[in-house]
Amino acid sequence: QVTLLESGGGVVEAGGSLTLSCVASAGTLGFYAAGWFRQVPGQEREFVAGITWNGRISLYSDSARGRFTISRNNSENVLFLEMSTLKPEDTAVYSCAAELNYGRPRSNPVDYEYWGRGTQVTVSS
């Protein structure tokens, strides 16, 4: 079991950058594949990026590819999402998630067992 806590959200102008962090406050994040998702009120949760337990393989949504980078530091029990060239449509609550999976990262939120509470990212135009 792992308990996740996100940080790093905030308000940024369009074109700006922001880095989100997800720390495992309990448990060992390195045992899990991990991912970032986002959600806008009234809409379904959307996959952003995923990464294998060892950090060797990552997967991105079409909207994130080329602008966002997912990474992890298992020795420090932390997951990152570096976001650049942000757009107003990136505004959402961003959540990290973990699943006990030693294969390729997955994009379906139902596959993830553990979730953080999320951090708000607002991109102003």
C-alpha cells in the first residue's frame, strides 16, 4: 500500500512552465508503476502520462507529448511531472496514481489502485 501526496500546482500564464511532485508519504513508490491524470469539473478523468516502476518506459497522451515530461526518483520516493508551454486547456486538478504493474504503463484510470488528492493547475490566457 502507498499513500500519495501531490504538490507544485498553482496559477501560471499561458506559455509558462510548472513542475508537479508526488511524494509517497507512506509505502515505497518504487514498487509501483505510476501516472498522472487530470480532471476538469463535469468531465471524466483524463490520462496525462505514465511511467514504469523503474522509470525506463514512459507513455504520454497526445496532448502531453512533447510538452510534458514524467520522471521519478525511487530513492527519494517521488514522482514528477514537468509541464512546459502550458495552455489554458491544461487547467485541471492533476492527480498522481500508482498501480502494482511491472509491465508497460497504462492509461486507463481503473487500472490504478492508489491515488493522491490532487493539486490544482490553472493556466491563464
